[in-house]
Amino acid sequence: MSPRRIAKALALIGSVALAAILIFTVVVVRHRKPEQKLVTAAGMRPDAMVHARNFHWTEMKGAENQWVLRAINANYSVDKTGIKLDHANLEMVAKDGKQVSLVAPRAALKLDGNHVQQAELSGGVVVHYGDFVLTTDSALFQPDADQLTAPGLVTIVGEGLTVTGIGLNGHPKTEVFELLKQVNTRIVPGKKGADAKVS
């Protein structure tokens, strides 16, 4: 077979392969919803302008570190006034020097320029403070006011006690938390933190 015929045969095979790939791509893309196309592309949401993976935000006040926020995915809104986070983790230091950690599967941040005004946390919120662990379904955190509010059932466990109640007003940095109603406390003498058994 001559080199010219080999070249023509290879060109024909390449053209057929390219056409097959193009047809397959068109079929796959047409059978997907527009939302799926964006969400699948590295976790980007349909209403997002910019997507970031391994999000990291440190809020400073002068030379002092106020808090650090991390997330697996971050989607910035088109109007630049909000960010939606997946698997958010907020860390700060309380006035007594103890570490405060707040974790939530989903968080929606409201921004004023480069400043976070508030964070709506959902999907099961867990707050660690020293030997205490606070859990609730959803919460609203306002960093400037150091205010954490939760409307639903709240459970606090640690130091040999379990406290439950409906509704919470709290200030993580100053370590002040108030359960609003239906408060129930269980104490297990001689037990501390994770060793405590609740009956």
C-alpha cells in the first residue's frame, strides 16, 4: 500500500473517530439539565458567578485575628453580596483563650464588600467550646455582634451534664449562652465530657 493511500486511510479513520466523539458529546450534553451542567462542574451552583475550592477566609481587626473560616466549596453570588459554602468550619478564640469551633454542612454568608455581616448555618450545626459541644439543626451567626441564635432544639453536652432547650441566644467569644424555653438539665455526678452517660 502506498504512503498516499495510508495517509488517506488514517485521515478517514480520524474523521470518523472525531465525528463519533462529537455526536456522543452532543447527546450527553443535551440530556442533562442546565443546573446539572453547572453543579457537576466542580460543585458550582447555578446562581453563582465564581466558584472556589478549599475556601479560606481570615477576618482581622487591626493586628488581631478575629476568626478563620474554611469550606470545601464556595460559590459567590452574581451580585457579589453573598457566598454559599459547603462543609463550613469557623474557628475563633474566646476571651478566656479557649478555642471555639463551629461546623456546618451548609452556610450562606451575607457580605458588605469584603466584610461578613452574617452567616446562616444549616444541615446540622456543631459548636465545640473547650469540653462542651453544642448541637442544633440551624443557626444564624453575626460576627460583629458576636451573636449566635438558633430557633430549634439545642443540645449542650459536657462536664458531666446534658442541657436541652428550644431556641438559643449566645455569644461565642464572651462564652454566654441562653436557652430560651423548655430547658431540661441532666447531671451525671463524677463524669466529665465524653465520659458522661445520659439516662
